[in-house]
Amino acid sequence: MTTDQLEPMPDDWQRALAIVAHPDDLEYGCASAIATWTDAGREVAYVIATRGEAGIDTLEPATCGPVREREERASAAVVGVSSVEFLDHQDGVIEYGVALRKDIAAAIRRHRPELVITLNPDDTWGGTYWNTPDHRAVGRAVLDAAGDAGNRWIFPDTDAEPWNGVRWVAVAGTDSPTHAVDVTDGLERGVRSLMEHRAYIEALTDESPETYVRDLIEGFARQTAERFGGRPAVTFRLFTK
Ligand SMILES: [Zn+2]
């Protein structure tokens, strides 16, 4: 594995919008970086394509959706994020296409971010685990919609005006990161943010939720440290617009 050092993420921005498929997608690592950013006075908002209603085997979707929505809002609050919107695509069967791009472009136009954040749209996680169709669809649509949002001839009927101010799209969880954020100060809140997904985690593992979450989040950050001057970090692949 390479030990080439990663670049620090740009910090000359004020507003970020994180757009992912499911409640919990941002909490598996990214939230520690978000805590660090909101501490520094930056605004971060979340847009989630589904309510994660197909995510818990033992809960019917109609019951599960509201539970997961509450958990996501609580997770966001832990890292200083108060704006959480849901696009109400159907969990598990999100379709990549013009409808999804339009919903995401409309969200970017409403929020006017300089930095857009999303999750790994590649086929796999680390070449080992097959990625889900929802992550592939949403990640790709976010990268596409960051451009669509600025073109007034594409999706001309959204409520908000075109927004051509996206400077970067940062993709979390990829095999080929280029940048990182030091999360020394945000890591503990990153742990607590994922712990808010209690119903989801209790259905997922027999371990105590705290042990599961702490091992995972601290493990990711430690793994990354060797490529970022020994500091615990969250990595991104940064696309400059
Ligand atoms: Zn997910």
C-alpha cells in the first residue's frame, strides 16, 4: 500500500453541502471532518436521497424510515449540522438518471455551496467489497449535478437560480484519495455521530454499539494517519471544478 502523503483539503470556503444516498453514509468516517469544519465556523448542510427505509431487516420500511430520519437528524446535530433534507428516492432502488441529477442540481442551487461532498461511487470498497447500486447512482449523479447546477439551460425550471459557485467535489471513502482533513479535534464527535444510528447498529451487530463504532471510526482515522503526517485523518478524492 502506498504511503505517499495526502494534500490538506482546501479551507478557503464557507459553505459545504454533503449529498449521499442513506442516513449513516456520512457518519461512517466523514462526520469527524464535518465536526472539524463546523468548529471553524463553516456551514455544512446535508441532503440525503432516501430515508434509509430498507436498511433494517427487522423493521418494515414504513416504520423504519421515520426512525432513521430521526437518527440522521441527531447524528447531524452532534457535528454542528442543523439543515438535513431528504429527497425521498426509494431506498435500495435509486435510479441513476436525469430525475436524480435534477433533484440534486436543485438542492445545489438552493444551498449554493462552494464545496460539495459525496460518497464513493466506484464499483467496490477497496477492491474487496462490492459497492451498492444506491451509492454508485448517487455519487455519480452528485459529480454530474455539480456541473448541471451552474448551467441555466439544464433543468431551467428548478425553484432556485442556477449556481455556478461549486469549486470542488470531495468524494469520501474512495480507494484513491488525494486529500485529507486532520480530525484530531473532531474524531470524538465523529464517534458519537455514528452512535446516534443506534437502531441501525443494534440490528447490524451483536457487539456493543459503542465498541463497534469506536473501533471502526478510530481504526479508519489511524489507518489514514500514515499518509497524513501521523495525524488521524479523513480522506477525500478532490475534483476541482
Ligand atoms: Zn449507504
